[in-house]
Amino acid sequence: MALAQDAPAAAPEAAAPAPEPQGDEIIITAQKRSEAILDIPQSVTVVGGDTLERQHSVTFSDYLSQVPGLSLEQSEPGVGRLVLRGVNTGGVSSTVAIYVDETPFGSSTGLVNGAILAGDFDTFDVSRIEVLRGPQGTLYGASSLGGVLKFVTNAPEFDAFHARGRAGLEFVDGGGTGYNFSGMVNAPLGDVAAVRASGFYRKNAGWIDGNGSDATFFGVDSLGGKDINKGESYGGRASVLFKPTSELSIRLTGITQRIQSDASSDSEVDQVNYNPIGGKLRQSRWFKDPNELKYRVLNGVVEYDFGFASLLSSTSFSKQDQTFNIDAVPILGTALNVLVGALVPGQVIGPFQDQQTDLKKFTQEVRLASPSSNKFEWMIGAYYTHEKGKIDQFIGSVDLLTGQSFGIPLLDDLATARIDSKYKEVAGFANVTWHATDQFDITAGARLAKNDQSAHQVTASALGLVGASDFVTKSDESVFTYAISPRYEINDRMAVYARIAKGYRPGGPNVVAPPVPPGVPRTYSSDTLTSYEIGLKNNLGHGASFDIAAYHLKWKDIQLFSVVSGVGVNVNGGTAASNGIEASLLLKPVPGMTLGVNGAWIDAHLTEDTPPLAGGFDGDRLPYVPKVSFSVNTDYEWKLSGSATAFVGGTIAYTGSQRDNFNISDIVGVNPDGSFIFAFTPQRHISDYATIDLRAGIEIDRFTIEAYVKNLTNSEGVNSLALLEDQLIGNNVLPGNAIRAALTRPRTIGLSLTAGF
């Protein structure tokens, strides 16, 4: 419930009409009907649009600390892995589902890199963000093992024309200067229609420099340059709402967004303490490696109230495209020059990789729900999705001395790989709430889903980096999930609940390296997670609240990722568990002051060894899960005059120690049956860190002037470490004894001006 007081009551998105808010109740749509947050028997965090704007939170990394138990592994904008309640093993299929209103966004499969391509939508003109913690398999379906993060956008309003604009500047310590513009307009179109449109542009400052002559590869200097990880993000959203009668409403929404960066935010750090080499944030690269992501979302929602029940139909089409280049010199360069360098004497082989990752997704959901009732509420629904994915990779090389190709097919076209995949799912679900007494109710739900998948793999390599292949593999499965939640109201402002719920991620066909070594599965199965949770919610009144939850998660057949003969494969492991406690406290100790505290303790670990392909052992901590994390937010505002209000605020966020991904450092031999013998490297330790943000401003009539500082103390917390198999340590490629890591963005000072009309 962190900072939930800033979330305005939304127009109903679910089939039932919204209940009237009582006092300072918060109305949300976590269970796909409008309900007071106190009435929902599970852990939900709401971060309101006003809070997001006041704290200049526009991406996952900005509002991460507002959600207990949420962590993020990220090395560049738009490429990040969300983790809730410790549910993470480093695979390629997501454990946190992303929704934009009624639209599920991102891949349902393990074949289109959905885990690291979570939809990081800009938050300008967003009503609120709802985060549902724990498995949501009954109402939200696949890939919601850890929970759901839902962007709830502002709907068009019929009452009046209004507009708002914002402009800002940012200065990164030791880096460049960024700037941003955003605007919104809402206009009624007669008595039965309204339109709302918004747009934004952000020039993101860089802070990583090229290493230049301080890093050489066979005598060739790495690229230099200042602030090489700069980039930009821009996009817009438009929505039209028709309400020709009191029973019928139609909302059509379109969203577009582009996220681009010139390079990753990795820098070379010491492999023991992860301090930047020479005290400078620098990166060695021999090729430019830009990354570009494009989002497209089209959604139509039709609602009709029959009286006895309301019908909702949501039709969506979304696209997610990623294009990037990788400097492969640190990975393949030394081996290529040693093994085949004699083919091109006097030249230096410099390998690179280009990749295109595309996803097209069509979804249709229909729900029929009873009105809100004091006795019995029900909802039934059906869901269909059809997804097409593509990963197209090309690995080539050029002479680093001249930048020209060699004219030798063996070197110019080192390897190609393409995977075209399809995913179809049909599901039916139901949810009921029985109010047994005025104080006691039980909510239960179930979902049955069936999916069919196929993958067409084509690979080729003259040097044998991967084997040649051209085949189609298929899979299908059915999965049943459920949830049951008894709840008891101690009084009008306090309730306790328990929840048992099951979630899943679909399995699917595997892409494998030919010839396939023994023990590499041709398909992999769905993994399932069962959650046991108890919690207390307390609305303290006058905008104050307190909630606490404890849980135990049992994870079976966990999906893991490994690399065999140069090709990534999905495998099922054994079991894992996550035990945790989360709490949030929101107080208003004096008029004008808000104090929010939230925190989480998580013990997430393997309870069995993984298969050797994945490199994990019983007792290993699950990766990128801080054992302890918390944040303290405080804001205070006061009147300067009848038309002027001043405000100040700050946030302290602490991220506890973590472990990185499970690692296999090398394949050291082959058994008589042809299977590999592996050498393992223990998980690396990532130290804890804390950040401090400050903000202040003044509102005068329609204008707001703000100043803020993020990461005041220039903390260098580790957000991501490169996999061991993706780097060479202690050689002539990276300087010193370096590895690559993404660190927290340095101290950033910002100014902004907002005007409303």
C-alpha cells in the first residue's frame, strides 16, 4: 500500500460498477473488478501518478524502492529483469507479468527473451501502478509466478477541456546533460465522447566513457569517446472513450514508445570488490553496440451492463521489436585470432553480432461479472492469445585495423541462427467471493489453460561455432491453477487474510545445438509455484495505513537457462523455495507531511541441485534477490500564500547483499557416453548499497517549479554482472583484472517546470 494515498479512484475497468469510496479508501482493479484495497485478500502495492510525478519516476529503476520485495537486474534502458518475492533463476521466460490496462504485454514463452524485455512504459499521465505480489495464475494467467505489474492509464474525461506540459533538464555527475518534454491534452467531444492524448521525449545523458588506448586487442585500441551510453526515449498515447448510453462504454487506446541507447551501461570493475578500474566508469569496446526497442499497443475495451451482470470484452494487438549489436571481441576475439589468424596474416579478426528480436501478440479476453454484492459475487471469463516470435542472429567479423571485411566467407559470415516461434493459448477462468457474514468472506478462483507451440530453427556456421540445423519442434500442454483466500474484517478499518495460490510459466519446444549432446532435452515443461500467505491490512484513517504479509513459496520443475555448443537451451531443474515478510507503513504525522516506510526480508534459495547444465546447487541463493531491502519516503508541503505552495521531500533506499546468476565456467571434458564434464564456479557475492534522493519545489497557480537530486552520495551499487561465459578474465582484452558490471547511475541533478491549463 506504499504511497497509495496518491492514487485517485479510477473509472471502472472491470465488469462491475465501482463501489463508492468511503472516506480515504483506495479503489483499484487488482481482481479485475473495482474494489477497495482493504477488501482485496492479497498483497497489493499502489504507487499513484502524483507520487510518480513528484519523484520524477519514469522507469522501473526509479520507482523500484516503492514496492516491497521488487528487485531489478538491468544493464541498459529497456533491457531489464523484474523479480518479485525472489522468484528468479536467471532464465529467459518472465516471472512477472506486465499489463497496460487490460492488455498483457510481452512474450508468454521462453523463446523470445521475455524475462529481460519487460515492458518499461513511461509513466507520464499514468493514473497509477498496481503491483500484485505472489502468483496470479487464475486471473492473469501465464508467467505471473512472482506477480503482476500493471500500468493503469488515465481515461478520457467528459467534464472539461484541460492540458498540461512539462519540461526538464538533468545533469549527471561525471557525465552529460539530458533534457525532456512531455504534454497531455483532454478534450470532450460532445456529450457522449472524449479524447485524451499525451506524448513525451527524453534525451538521456550518458556517463560511461570509452577506454580508448588504455585497452588494446592485438595492438588495436578500443573505441574512445565521452558518455557513450547516452540515448533517448519518446512515445505517445491516445485514447478515445465513447459512452452513448449509461449501459454501454467503448474505449479505444493506442500506445507507441521507442527506447534507444548508444551502448550498455556496463563498465569495467575489479572482479573482487567491483570498484571501477582506476576509479573511472569506462568501457572497452571495439564495435559500437547500440540497442533499440519499439513498443506498439492497440486495445479496444467494450463494456455493457445488463443489470444482472456486466460484460467486458478486451481485444489487443501488441508488437515488441528489439534491434541490437554486440561487440563480440571479448567473447570470441582471442580464440579466432589464435585458431584461424593465419588465414589473414597482418590483419586482426574482430567479431561482432547483430540481432533482431520481434514479437507480435494478439489477445482476446471476455468476462461476465455480477454486480458488487453483500452476499455473493462471481466472474467467469475466457482468454485467447496468438503470438509470433522471431530471433534472428548474425555473427560476422572484420579487420579491426581497417574496418573492412576480409572477403573470405569463412570469416565474413561466422555464424547465423534464426528461430521463428508460435504460441497459442486458450483458457477459461472463474472467480467467486462469498460473503458468509458481514465480517467474513472467502474468494476462490480457478483457471484451465491449454497451449500449443512450435519453433523452426535454422543455424549455420562455417567454423563450427554452432552446428548446422534446419528443423521444426513442437509441444503442447494443459495447466490448471487455482487460488483461495479467506478474509476476516476485525473492524471497518482492519482485516486479516490467508491466501493459497498457484501460478505457472508455460514450457515449450527447445532450441538445441546440433549435434545434440546426451542429456539436452528437446522440450521443457511448465514450472509451477504454490504460495502460502497470511497478511494484515489496516486503514489507520486520515490517509494513513499499515499492512504486513508473510509467505512461503514452493517452486517445482524450475525453468533454467544454459548454453550448449553456443546455443542457449531451456531446462527444468528441481525445486526452490522463497520465504519472506513484507511490510508497509504510511503516516501523516502532522498536516502537510507524509511519511512512508516499506521493507522486505526474503530468503530465496534452491532446495535441490539443478541439472549440471545450469550450475546450481542445493542451498544456493536465487540470483538478484536482496535478502533485506527497505525505503523511507517523506514529503512535506505548506502554504506560502493563497496561490503558492512549497514542498520538500526525500527518499532513502537500501538494497541488501545479493548473489549473481548460477555459473558454469567451463566444459573440461567428455564422458564415455558423450555427455559433458563441467567445471563450476560459485555464485559471486554482490554487496549491499544505499541511495538518497532529495526533491523540492513550489506551486504557483498553474505552474510548478521543481529541483531534485537522485543518488546524492554517488553510491555505486551493482545492478548486473556479466555472465562468466560472456567475458574473458585476466587477458589482453579487458584492462587489468576486470569484469563487466552495470552500476547505479551517478548523482543526477534535475530541474523541471510544469504548467497546467
